[in-house]
Amino acid sequence: MPKNKNYIETLHQNATPSTFQNAHDLRHNETNTEKKLWQLIRNRQINGRKFRRQHAIDNYILDFYCHECKLAIELDGSIHNQKENKQYDAARTNVLNELQITVLRFSNEEVINDVESVLKKIADHL
């Protein structure tokens, strides 16, 4: 697919060099749950859509991101159940929604125990 100017301009939404570095570091230290889902969505395996992993956008790093569909997928471990993290996640989702990005959140347990359901929910949003 040829990349037009708007595609390039909106791909990272002014992410900073430090955000890019953090994303790079995270790609080299992925969790087992991220590895599992990545193996199932990479290389256009779902509806022919391209996903990126640990994608820098604005001041955030998205676990997985499909730019053409403006869809972010976030995997949440138990730390996301803490009150301050829930507030941060909600604020982050609001910013991403303002950028017209839809955020799907899945717990690590969902990916481990029912990955087919996770894949169906992702496919339904593409």
C-alpha cells in the first residue's frame, strides 16, 4: 500500500524520541502473553490487516496497533486492576479516542485461556 502524507503524519502523532526508545526496549522485553497474541495477529493474519507491536503514538506505547483501522489492542496484567492504574488507563484511552483510535482491552487471562474469543473480538472491530 503506498503511504500518503496523511498516513505518515498520523502514524505516530508526534511521539517523542524517548517514547520511540521505550517502545524499542519493550519490543525486546515482551511478555509471554504479548508473544502469544503477536504470533496470531502478525503478518496480516486477521482480515488481512497489518498490526504493529509496541507502537509509539503521542506520549504512549500501544501493545498492538492497526493504523489503517485505527485500532489499539492493550493487554492488561493484574497491575492494571490498581486504582491509580485504572485512572491512568482511562485517561490514556480518552486521549487515544480523541485521536480517533479505538482501544480494545483484554486481560492476560483472556489471552491465555480463551484466545479464540479474543481473536474474534479483534476481527469484529476490523
